[in-house]
Amino acid sequence: MGAAVVRERGTLIGDRSHQQSYSKATNLIRVELNSGSEMLTCTHAFFSAYCDGNFRPIVAERLTVAAFELLENGLSYGGIREKVVIELLQVDRGLGIRVTNEAIPARLAKLLEQLERVGASPEGVFLEELKRSMTGTNRAMLGLARLAYEARLELFASVRDRHVEVIAHCGA
């Protein structure tokens, strides 16, 4: 598993069959928040409770980790006045967490770089970022690596101008 990410014409994409299935996804939950909002804990608790009550424990755990990490990134790195949307989606071949937001250009470059790194080596990036988080020398970018390596989720992302959409896919 891990991150299935490829650069194509300035846009990051994953497996096209997954992208097509997400365009036809059933939306189970959709929450809109203001970027920079203090609502991370409450929104994560809501997603956790829903997943715990509706899915097998291993699936619920993977989805709640994805909800936290992707929402934290969206709220932290989005434009100050922009909305962040988090959704729990059901597709034929599983479930996914999708976070959509407008990104600040300087932060967008870091996101794209991290997605490419995670796509190339989920385990290597996870261990590198874990070490960085323990030394405190630089701000660690552990979240995406954690999703790809530790939670074994597939990551798909697309970027159009400043509009960013990241999906963490949990197979059926």
C-alpha cells in the first residue's frame, strides 16, 4: 500500500480507477470549517464516534487517524480566510477521508514535496520524520507518512491552482 502518487501536468494524482470511484462516492459525513479553526478536537471526536459505531475496529481506527492527520494539515496549512472541508466517503472498493482546502502557495510546495517523498518510500519517510519529531530540530511532517506507513492507507491528491484535495483510502 502506501502513497500512490504521480506528478502529471502540475497535478498530483493517484490510481485513476480510485479517482474515478471517488467522483461517484457516497458522502457519509461532510463538515466545513474555517481554516485555522480550533475545531480539530471536536471534529475528530465526531468522526471517531461515527466510525467506531459503524465500522470494524481496525477500519475505524485507520479512518480516524486519517481524519485527524488530514484535517490538522488542512486547518494548519490552509489560507486564513478559506474553508476546509472534511468528508467521509464510501466507494465500491472501500472508504476514504477527503480533505479539501485552499493552500498558501509557499506551503503548497512543501505539501507536494512531502507527497512525492511519501509515495517513493513510505517507511523511509516515516522513520525520518519520526526521528525529526524526537530531535525537535525542524518541524516534522509526520502526518502523511504516518497515514501511508503506519495506517497502511493509500493517499491520492490533486492540486489545481491553490485548491488542494487529499484522500486517504482504506480498502474494503
